[in-house]
Amino acid sequence: MISKEVLKKIRKLEIQTKGLVNNLFGGEYQSAFKGRGMAFSEVRSYSYGDDIRQIDWNVTARTGEPFIKIFEEEREQTLMLCVDISNSGKLGTLQYSKSELAIEICAVLAFSAIQNGDKVGLILFSDDIEKVVPPKKGKKHVLRIIRELYTTQPKGKGTDLSNALNYVNRLLNRRSIVVLASDFQDQSYETALKITNQKHDLVNLHVRHPFEEELPNLGLLPLYDAEKGQHVLVDTSSKTVRSAIKLRRKERYEAFDKQMIKLQMDSIVVNTNESYVQPLMSFFRRRLNRY
């Protein structure tokens, strides 16, 4: 049974995201993710100047005259949302936790997809696969996906990006749009990223929180590592401690950004204390300029 509070959240999110889709993102999504696959349509007689690589040799042999294959762009696509629901996503501001920010952006993409006639599916993961919703069309299906995003409680605590990506590759038989939403608090997942990017149109949504970059001076601060299940006491009054934490996080973020450039992958970086509208619009524009 879904609580009234969750139903209220879902309804509010539906209104907010559908407004953004109708006014900003719907057309941008369609242009950025237009069908790039080609499906066989029919054959016709060969004409001078046609590409000989498209000759259908079976029909040509049967008729004694050259025929070529005609292909059409595949319009219907599948958007698979692969969302990290490990415990580190609970960190956030008064407005958003990292997981809530990821949910809202995924809702925007999902409503944009169904407006474009695409299917939408969902994979929720931590250090294991927590929930799978097969791709389907329609508003009711997207609302089910949003419900699962809000209500599914992870059994695992950590993050295993490689396991999640390998599952995606086994599940999806045809090329799809895969959005990997995570804070990327994991290691040794580059190989899985590369394989998924080769098989699918992979977009990495990196959700960040300002406290991870720079702790405020609050004296002795008890902190809890949600993924490791450990309590630690941090002296935030120490400039040395704060600088060390800031440097470590900066190095991790820079390593992620360099990795995306090196692998030539799409990424969207969003922060819980900032609007995601501009980063998402910038991403769509980059896609349009590329294609």
C-alpha cells in the first residue's frame, strides 16, 4: 500500500516534470535522441549511382536483375533508466537529496520519452540488482516507474556499477538509450562503461552534493558512511581536515570528468543545491551540435 505522502510526491512530480517537458525538454529530447538505427523496409530495382553495398544478392539471384535494399530510420526507441539507489544517495540539502534529484531528472526524461512514442524501462541497483521494470509505453507505466523510484528500499548498501551495466547489456537485445544515474562512488567500472557505450547510447548522470566537496566548519561532527555502515567523528574545525576532504573529492570529480572525455561519453553533472534545467539543456544542445 502506497502512503498518502508518497502519492502526493508522485502527483507533485508529475505536474512539475510534465510542465518542463511541454515547455522545454520535449522537443529537445526528440532531437537529441532521434532514431539512429536503420530498419529494413523493402527492395527496389537498382538504379545507376546506387550504393552497390546495398544490393540484395538473394533477390538479385532469384530474379536475374539487380535489386537493392531500402532502409528506414527506426523511430521507436527504448529508454532504460539505470538508477543507483544505494544509501549514499540519501545525502542532500533541504530541497533535494541526491536520490530525489536523480528521480526528478529521470521523470523528466521518462515523460519526454513517452511523448516521443518511446518505451521506458527501469533498473534499480545498489551493490546488487534491486528492481527491474521492463520497458513499456504510456503515462500509467511512467507513473509506475516513478512509484518504484520513490518506494523501493535497497537491500544492499554499497554501489556496484559494473554489475548494473553488465545486467543492462544482458537484458537489452537491441540498441537503446541507457541513462546511468549515480553518484559514482565506486571503482574499477571503466571496462563495463566502455562495453555498454559500444552497445547502447549511454548517458552518465552524475549527481553531486556540495557537502561532499567542502565541509562547513561545525566543530566535531559525527558522520555516518551509509554505504559502509560506519560512524566516524570528523573535526571540521581543522582547516587541514577540511582541505584534505576537499582535495580528495576534487580529485575524484576531476578523474570522472577526464574519464568521460577520454572515453568520449556523454555526461550530465548536477548538484543538489542548483537547478538541473541548465545542465540538461546544455547536454541536449551538445548532442544537437554533434549530430
